[in-house]
Amino acid sequence: MTAIQYFWRHPLAEQVREEGREEGRVQERADLVLRLLEWRGVPVGDAVRRQVYACGDLDRLESWAQRAMRVTDAAELFAPE
């Protein structure tokens, strides 16, 4: 029992948990970007979907989520401002 409790308190275990949380936040934000487009009736092609899911940067995904509220074409998400 002590060995199991020790493992969960180990810094490596905490690092793995934090990485999992980060991946979850990225996945959640990517889903939000695509849902916003869907809710607004903006068609989303496979290339756009792949690019959104390939992004691992929360700040960029946040920017895309904000853009998703005003674009008329999903490809406009990736246009430079």
C-alpha cells in the first residue's frame, strides 16, 4: 500500500497527470473551434478539421475560437491578421 501511495506523489506521476490535463485542454479548445463553426452553419472541410486538431497551442486555438465567431469560410481561421 505504501508503494502505491508513493507512486502517486512522485514528481514523475504529477508530470504525467499535468501533461494529460494539458492535452485535454487542447482537445477541448479544438472541439470548441469546430463546434462554433458548426453552430454558425459554416461548413468545415476535412483539411480545416485536421489543421485544427493538429494544433497544440492553446493561445492559437483561442484566437481561432474568437475568429470562428465572425468568419464566413472556415479557411479564414488561418488567415494572418
